[in-house]
Amino acid sequence: MTQKRPQGYIAPLALRGRISHAQPKGLPIINMGFNELPFGPSPEVAAAIDEATRNANFYGNPSCQALREELGARNRLNAETIVCGNGSEELLDVIARNFVRAGDEIVIPEFGYIQFAIIANRLGALLTKVPETDLTVDVDGLLAAIGPNTKLLFLANPNNPTATMLPERDLVRLAEEMPRDVVLVIDLAYGEFVSFDYCARVHSLAARFENIVVTRTFSKAYGLAGLRVGWCHAPAWMIPSLYAARGMGSVNAVAQAAALASLREPDLVQARIGQILAERERVADELAALGLKCLSSHTNFMLVTTEDGDPDRAEALVEHLFDDAGIIVNRTREKGLESYIRFSLSRPEHNSLLIQSVARFQA
């Protein structure tokens, strides 16, 4: 007799494979697979974290009042149009749950951020992926894909996992030509690696429209990935509904304190970004000289492939980097990207180790 069980409504998704065996040489593990910043908290941020942990018996401010005010001041935005969340991922989910129901359509670029597809799966939404040109978003294709059932369009610019970027003029055109009853979410998780001025211009663009939301994160340029804090800038009319869908007090007190402290060190943040950009140029040049194909990156990570574009050789490179140097990189298993690997730019010594290991693989 078959035992009855509850019926779930969310279809399972295949998990991305990770290296699971021990490092054969006993080398220290260098994880360059998660698009993280390689720098630890500054003394000021560390002190803020320490102070917050001393008061861990108290909740953080449920609406992140002080953090929102600082974000508003530094980005020239009304703090009342800002919502903070448990990473920008929570906010992407919150936005979608406000505007999408089962059977509605979400449009994304072909190689859009994997979280976009995960959200559509959770909601039982139809996910339409629009083909890209040279691994870069096609605005005309996105606009043509919007139909009567489309409720939301997700766009990360710069994009993850490709690291490519839609030119700003095309982003403006997309915003201007979008139907006003379809929400456009512009994810700027990597915007700071373009420039803070670019981020400001995107916020100014969004302020012109009642259907655009911009999401940001402290996980990348600010180096607070382990604390999970992000924020979004949305039209004022959306804010009450976003709070209704957001977890109550979802940004913990330690995350709020660290994010607030990091905003008060803009020169340090900019200097660290500068180091990553300099390393990005060096690594791209040296890997190209070794015969790898490197996509032009606008982020803190790179997408590369072997000269023959063979998925099996890319997989062999992933294994080699771990076994030879203890370096973890990311397999890009998205359909159409099977021949690529992705890795974060790290400290110069780690990047050099990766280059040396690639040279041994290519020999």
C-alpha cells in the first residue's frame, strides 16, 4: 500500500556540481568560484561588527532606518524609496512575488542571472529566455518578447555569469520603450565595478519611471557577502507592498552595522575596486597569451574558455586547477555556456597562482 504524502508545488532544480574530493596535494584551498571580494573587513567595519555582536540579544532595526538614511544621502535618493533586504536576492524574490502569479510570464536574457530562473520556478511562472548576441543582451529581442502575459523583466547589468554589459544608451532605450505595466528590474550587483557614476545614472533613469526597480548589494564591491545585505530603489507607490512581502527584520543587526560602516569608507571601497580592475586587466592579458579566450569583463570576475571551446577540456581545466593548485573555479553549466569556466579576481598572489596553473595545463 502506497503511503500518502503532502504534495509540494515547487519543482526541484538540478544543483550545480562542485568539487567534492580532497585536495590531493594537501594544499590550502583558494575559492575563486563565488564572485567574492578577497579583502576582509577594514578595522572600522570589523569594530562595527564586534560592537553589534556584543548586543546580539537585541533585534536590528526592522526597517534598517539608519542604513536607509545613509544610503539615501550617499546616493542622493529619498530614503523612503529604499528597502533593504537579506541580500539583493531576497528583494528580487519580493519584487517578483508582488507582480507575478503562476502562469504569468517573466522575461530574461538568455544567460541571465540564475536567480531569475529560480524565482520563476518558485512562482510557477513561464520563463522566457531571449537569445543574446555575442553573450550580450539584445534589447530589441527583449522588447519583442514582451507579450500580454508578461509581468516582469529581469536584467543584470553588468551580467552574471557572462560579465558582459549592455551599453548604457541601450539600457535607456529599453527603459523608455518598455510597456509601463511591465516591471523592469535592473540588478546592479556589479555596478560599482563600472563606476559609482554609472550607478547614479541608472538610479536617475529609474526615477523617471513608475515601473522600474534598481537592486544593489553589499556582497560584491563592499566585501560583505557573508552578512547578506542588499537594497533596492523603487517607486514610492511600490514601497508598502514590498514591505508586505519582505521578511520582518530580515537584515540582522550585525549586517546593518557592517553595511553602515562600509558606506562611511568610500575611499577604501574605491581603492579596492581599483585593485580588482588592475588585476582583471593583467589576468586577461596573461591568460590570452596562454591561449585562453577571455570575455571582456565589466565585473570582479571573468568568464573564459579554452581555444577549442571544448566542454570536456573546460571540465578538465576545472579539475586541474583544484588538483594542481587548490583553486576552486565555477563550472558554468547553463545551456550554451558549457565550454566556459568562471572565476573571481582575487589577490595578486592568488591570481598569479591561477595563471601559473593554467600555463601547466596548457603545456
